[in-house]
Amino acid sequence: MPEDANALPDRVWPASASRADDGGIVLGGMTTADIVREHGTPVLVLDEEEVRTRARGFHDAFSSAAAAHGTTARVYYAGKAFLSTAVARWVTAEGLNVDVCTRGELEVALAAGVDPARIGFHGNNKLIDEIERAVTVGIGTIIIDSAIEVERVAAAAARSGTVQRVLVRVNSGVHAETHDFLATAHEDQKFGMPPADAEAVVARIRELPALEFAGLHCHIGSQIFGVAGFRESAARVLELHERLRAGGEVPMLNLGGGFGIAYTSVDDPTPIAQLAAEIVDAVATGCADRGIPVPVLAFEPGRAIVGTAGVTLYEVGTTKPVRLDSGATRLYVSVDGGMSDNARPALYGAQYSARIASRTSTAEPALVRVVGRHCESGDIVVDHEYLPGDVAPGDLLAVPATGAYCASLSSNYNHVPRPAVVAVSGGTSRVIVRGETIDDLLARDAGISTNEGAR
């Protein structure tokens, strides 16, 4: 049980978060009451300065660490975490590139004015039209995920009369300490290829005049604390890197992202500067042991840049005490959103925290479970938390660390409109992704028309 169920733990909340004199929460200089008055609930609030600060921090930390070893580093923002034109502009203004994995994400980045040369394109099944579009606009790199893609990208580049830079995604076999659905470097999964297969793929790329082999890519998973997994993965990929140098240059090594954030007060993510220094040191040491130069390095943080910047605001609708088999009582707190705006708890048991956002309270903390409004028993927003025991209908509830993989995974389950995403900065707010309305949902139903209704 926490000492204070009103406290806002530093690692979990944006740096701008604080309590106002009336007990409400302040984000980006705006009170949650004012935000809700303007935009309603549910609403995903994104602290612009938090995103910019973290983007700048990653850029500077990895650039400095690379420079210390005589090389350079590129940092790509992983758009899958959350992408809008506003966010794309924020991160590129702070020196980052952008990573996309679908035509839709690519078009958002292009609409934001991102230089195509600063975009990387991922995906285990890039569609033909997606490859054509990426090559035509002059995308910086395409990450090859299978042997089949080599021929497809080469054909598109040849038709376009260009030479396309590509990386080859390799499975290092390092198992990240994370949920199975978040681990991406073990053998039995859909991404990348084993090192033995990668050698043949690289050889084929080097035969094709429409392709330029730019290096290797590896990603071990997501929501990872510490650097041990990154060190081991780098060491294994460098073995392949060294072998490939016998047939030509291997300019770049992209070690992916997956750096974790704090969702609750017990989470202890590794500081950015430490991550950068230790990972780059490990690569430099491995290269020195092999007598090879340190390649250009690349990294792809997404959650670590945007996750902590997001806070979702809900209104409490009902509360209900439930007697447990142990004899204890858990208070169920139902809010006006749920798994349609945050699918992560239902997908893989993601843990979140929560606070009353409209006031503070001296009431004794109570064990609560925050749940959504959907017809699904797994519609859980926060599995277990202590809130003041007088939490009641009408209270605003804030769930922090929702900037990553919440809006991106949102749905219209039960025909619930997706909420707006609102940026706050300097005491003002603005909508950066418009919330849906019932009319938006009905507009997609082809059976609705004046004539149809008359039948």
C-alpha cells in the first residue's frame, strides 16, 4: 500500500506533472479540469515538451557515445508506438529520423514533411504497392525481412531507375526478458532470419545492381530494462558482420530499440545516457577484439520517447465493491473508456497505475481495479492499484504512461468512438488527432442510406 495515494511518482509521469492548489493534476501547464472542459473524456493528453526532451536526449546520448569511439549514430523514432504529423515534426526537429512499417505510417510521415531519406521501412510482409511507393519517394532504407523481399525491392528499384539502400534483419537468438509477445529475436517467430540465411541473402543483394547493401539490423524485443541483452545481441551480430566484410563493406549496424519505461512506481528503467554509453561501448569492444572498424550505429526507440509523455483522462462512471475468496474486498472502478483506447492489458497483461485527477483525498487507500465499459471480462485498464477509498462517480481518473501503443492499437470495439489525442505545452492545448464521433462510425456502414432505411 502506498504512503500517499495522491502522489505522482517522477519516473511514471511527465516532468511537467504536478498537483494544483485545488488538488487537480497539471500537465504541460494546464489543469486536467481545463483539458476535460475543452476536450471531454476519454482523452489522451500528450506533453509536447516531454516528447521533445526525450527525443533530444536519445539523439544527444547516442551521438556522444558514438563520437567517443570514432563513429556516428542515427536514432530513428519508431512510429508504431504512436505516429501523427505533429509527433513526426517534433521528433525530426530534435534530430531524429522516423521508422515506419506500413504505407499508412509512411504517408503520415510524408504528410508531416519528413525527408524520405530520413525514413526507414520495416515489416515482415511489405505489400507490393508499399514497396513501390517507398522506392518511388526515395525512402532512405528498407529493412529486408525475408529472401522473397530481396527480389521485390530490387524489381521496384529497377522500375524506378534508382538504387535502393537496404538492411537485412537478423535474429541474434537473444531472448529479451519481456513478455513472449514482445520478444522479437528468438528463433520461432515471424521477424528476420537466422545468421546462416542472412549470409545468402546478403550475397544475393550484392549481385543486384538496383540494391545497395547498407548493413545489418537486429531487434531483441520491447520494454527491456538494463543493457545485458543488447550487449549479447551486439556480440552475436558482430560475428556475422565480420564474416560479411570478406565480401564487401558493411557500413551500418542497427540494434533496434525496445528500451523500457516506468509504468508503475516499482519499474526502474535504465537512464538514457547509461544505455547509450554501455551499448556503444560493447559494440566498440567487440569490433576492437575483431580488429574491425566500428560501423555507423542506429537505434529505434519509440516507447521510450513517447510513452511517458501520454496521460489518459477518464471519468469514473460507477464503483462496486467485490468480495474476494481471500476475504478481502476489491473496489471495481468503471471508467468511460477501456480496451478500445488501451488494449495492452488485455493483450499481454500490461500493468498501469492511476490517480484521481480532479482532487486529492485524505481517505484511507483502497485496493481497486480500474475497468472499462466494454462487454469483455478482460476489459481492464489498471489491474491493481490503491486509490483513495472515497473515489466516486464523477471523479476524473488519470492513467499515466499511455503515450505508446494505446492510440496506435485503439479500436471501435462495441462501436465506441476512438478518443482525441490532445497536445499540451506552455499552458495551452490543441487537438493533434481528432476524436471520432458516432457519425464517423455510421459513415463507414455501407448499409445506411435514405433508400436503405425506407425498405
